[in-house]
Amino acid sequence: MSMKKDIGIELSRSIKERKWLSIDYQNRQGEKTHYWIGIKDVSLGAKRLKVDMFNVAYYREGKKEIIEADIYFENILSAIILEGTLFNTPENLYAKIEANLHKLGWLQYDGFDENILTYLKTCVRYDFTPFEEDEGKLLPGVDIKVLQAKGEHRLNEKDFEHMLSRTNHDAKSKRKKRPSKKKRQLVMNDVSIATPRGLFVVAYRELLFDISEKKVKIGGDVQFNHVFMVKDFTYSLKNMLDMDIDTFMQAYKEDKKKVRDEMRMSLDIKRGESLDERPYILSLARNIAVDLEEEYARITALHKED
């Protein structure tokens, strides 16, 4: 698979998944530059994209934060998705692309539902046991009650800088010849089981980083962990509850208050187990043995070659 095809696939994914990209770009002077971009529009005539552009180093130097610019596909040297980010992709862009696929072959964007692959990748990821990263108190400037009520919260300068560093670290890790196997998510606890060893995060909501608005936003539905590692010990939810896991997840989505009451009755107080419903912010991680991004790109490319 060619480098340009790889880049086209990442651009396509970023549009469909509403995420920012990290790119290396050759400017008019022939210099290699580095930016984060969110795609706002594509040209039907030339291989050109209108983007919001952000440079972490420039931001830290006090220069303009986000600029709108036109960039050329042929000058993009590499591109990777910035997981955990959120970009406000214009709704009319989707209709424009779908109506002009024959003019946008370079974008590697077609009717193939890559969301299916994303779903499968998520399923594989969840086959690996999660654990909580010990980062201390995360985003202390965020008022959890406001985040819960509004679904979003503006970040103060210190918390925004933390999110920039976190996102930048993960992007650099993906660019290495041997990328880190650790994949992580910023989440908000929905319900956990407190054990003598520590916290088993059972249900949570993912938090997404909106760079443009300097906010964290609650993304998607409640997610669940069937197993969880605490201090090298793996807990299994099926051994702690008096109900089937699939039944539990469905019931929790329908009436979490009722299910939480049932969870309390199932827990072993003598073993030091109790329910923790406090909505604090956590960093969850998984050490994934397979390169999901590489497999994703390979399957997508095979489809596009058919």
C-alpha cells in the first residue's frame, strides 16, 4: 500500500469520525512542518483541502492559536488520527463528498462503511484488560456537576495545556517505528466497584478533547468493562454480580438507579467491596498486543483495491 493511499485513508477517517489529524507537511519553501488539522472542505478541482490548523509549539510561544488555511494533498508527507479528539466537521461536507466521489479518488472516501471496522477495532480493543493510569487528579479545573449537566466544560489554561501534552504524547507514540502498545482513554466514572486493592471501573463515559473550543465533551453512550486489572489482579464482573453481563449492560442503560441498587446487594461487604458512583475523571489504558491501526489500514486498503 502506497504512502499516499495511507494518507488518503487517514483523511477520510478523520472526516467520518469527526477527529483531528496530526500531519507532516512540506511548505512552499520545501521545509517540513508539523500541524494538527481539522478538515472543513475539499476542492473538487484540485487536490486541496480547507482546514483549521493548529501548532502546539506556536501556541506555547504565544502565537495565533488556530488559523484557517488551504493545504495540498500532494504536500502532506504523513497523517495520523488524533484519537480522543473532536472536530466540528461541517455537515454539508458529507453531502458534497458523497455527491462527488468520482472527482475525489485521492481522498480514498467511498460508500464503504469504515465505521464497521471502527466498531470491530473497538471490540478487539475491549478484549484486552483495562487498568487505571495513575496520573493524580486529572483536569482539576473542571466542575464535574457542570460537565454532567451541560455535557461539556471549557478548560482553563492549565487543563488545556495538560490535554495538549497528553494528545501530543499519544501522537508521537503512534509515529514511532515501534508504536507503544498502550492505548488510553480519558473517561468520566459512571459507576465503579471499590475493592481493597483499588477501583474497578465498571461503567464510564468517554471524554473527547475539542481543541477549537478548548473544551472536554462527553462523547457517546455509557461503555462497560467486563474485567479490570487493579494492582496486577484481574477482577471479573461476572464473579461479582448476580446477573448475566449482557442483561446487566442492557438493564443499566434503561434504569441505572435500579441496577445500582441491585449491584449493592450483590457486592460482598465482608471482602471490602462497595459501590462508587462519584463522577470523577480517570485515564483508562489497555496494553494491546496487536497493531490495530495497521490491521485497520490493511483491511480498508484491500477493500479499495477490489
